[in-house]
Amino acid sequence: MTQTAEPKSSKTSVLNTVRELAWETREVPAPGPGDVRVKVQRIGVCGSDVHYYTHGRIGNFIVESPLVLGHEVSGTVEAVGENVKRLKVGDRVALEPGVPCRKCSYCKTGHYNLCPEMHFMATPPVDGALSEWVVWPEDFAFKIPDNMSLDAAALIEPLAVGVWAARRGGVKMGDSVAVIGAGPIGCTSLQAAKAAGATTLIAVDLEDFRLEMARKVGATHTINARTEDPVQRIREITAEISGLPISHGGVDVAFETAGSVPTCRMSLEAPRPGGVTVLVGLPPVSEVSLDIVSAASRETDIRGIFRYANCYPAAIELVASGAVDLDMLITQRFTFDQTPEAFVFADTERAKSMKVMIEMGGE
């Protein structure tokens, strides 16, 4: 095993129960064969982290024992186990937080995001990375180029969601798209769609702050759902471009990225006849009433996504090339010692926050 000085313990933030984060000192394991030990330097606070913090569960994933949160991770390799060939000590990496079995039919056909044995950071009972060090498989640790910040490297995770959404939606050159919800996932989906060739990019949200951010990352049109009917406005914008009647207006691909009941319904009405709806967000209830007759008569393709597969390399290239800007999404920063305050802020100040970043040292 190649390594720097061996740490004996790791300061760790642990969710004991709803809204109760505590500090623990945990043993740092040595990297096993094929593993690397990473000094964690950045953690992005995801909406799912906040939901576990405030509710103790997401659907069937229930926090039944102390859980370490955090799955948007970047850091520096400090030790490598046997058989590690691609990474070395000192490499800066973005960690893909889901590790599948690698053996089932889903894994072997490239759909490892659907692996029944998936171990995903910060998803009960699997711990996340809000700790000074983590040990992770080399094949899910991606070296980042010199021109990429550790901040952006941590946010490769939400960008991977956007890349997968764009792939699932089949976005192509010249397409029109709408993101229904202009939070971090909405903005990364918007940028991924733009990189895939979409030229009309519409963002819908309730907060002007988030709509302004969407403009900065590439939205050509923004709609505040408090003051306008989003579906009507989307159809007007696209009908004007296509020359078709408003009844046949709508985007080629609509992304539901807010995870609410109203936006799920809206996302089915936003595409043109023959268009696509991609369900990215997860609403708080498992059953949502939808106008299926309209979806069927307009031949709307409804496609779900669950996390992503094989998207980290493409996401890293998009950032390295300058096609996508992730640093811009960071609106607040907290130190590791301020982790409890970071979660309170992310929960209570959503109207003026996009991405909260926890800094744990280093560039």
C-alpha cells in the first residue's frame, strides 16, 4: 500500500435523529485491494441530505440508526491499496457515490444505477462522506484536471444527474427544453441540455433568485410561476418559434426537477405533441393524479430517471472544457465545524440559496 502519514481517527458529522447532528470520532480504515483513501475537502449539501435531516426518511429509505450525510464529494488521494493502477497519492478526485455489485445483469449491461445491490453514500444504511477521510473503490474515484476546482469536482455529482436526464430525454441539436424547477438539479440539467445542443432553454420556478441563476447558466427564457401560467407561456414561446398554433406549442423535452406534485403535473403539459417528459425529481408522495388522456392524445413520452450511469467522465469533460460552469452555483460556504449551521441554512433559506458548500480544507 502506498500512502502518506496514516491517520488514526476521523472527525465525523453524524445524523442521530431528525435535526440532530452530532460529532463522532471514527476509526479510519486502511484501503483494501482496489481502494483509495481520500482526504475529503469539499462536500456539497444536496436536497436529499436536507430531507433526511428534516424528515429522517425519503420514501422507503429510513434513518433507523446514526447516519453520515454527504454524497457530493471531492478530495485528494492520500493512500492507495493493492491493485490500484489508475490513481496515485496526490491526485485530486471526484467521488461517484454509488457502488454497484458489478456482477448482475443491470451492471453488465451498463445500467448499474438500477443494481439491486447498490451501495449509495448517505442513503440508509450506507454512510456518506461528512468525515475527514473516506475509503472508496478506485473505479468510482475520478481524477480531475488541473483547471478544475475542488468545488466544481464536488458538484460533478448533481451534474451527472443532469447529463443522465439529457441522455434519457434524447436532447439533440436545435431542441427546445424546459426545466420545471430551477434549483441545482434544474440548473445542471439546463446546462447539460445546452451542451447537448438545445437552443431554446426555458426555466420555471417560484423564486426570482433561482430564475436569475438559471439565466446566468444559459436559460433563454424564464417564467415565474407565481405571476404567469407556465404551461401557457411555454406554449406561446415555442409556438412563436415554430410557427405552429399555440395548441401545438410546447418544448421537445420537459424536465421535472422540483419534485413536487404541481410540477409533476406541469411537466406532462409542457412538451409539444410527440414530446418527452423526464421525471427527475421525486415528489413527497408516491401517487400523483395526472391527466393521462391529455398525455396519451398528445403522445407524450414519460421517462423516469434514477440517479445516473456512466456519466462522471462526460460531466468532468463538460466542466474542464468550459461548456458547463458549476462554481457559479455555489451561493454559501461553511467550514466543516459549521456543518450544523450549514444544514439549518440550507433548510430555512432556500429562497436565497442555490448550493451550500462545506469546505474541509485545501484549495
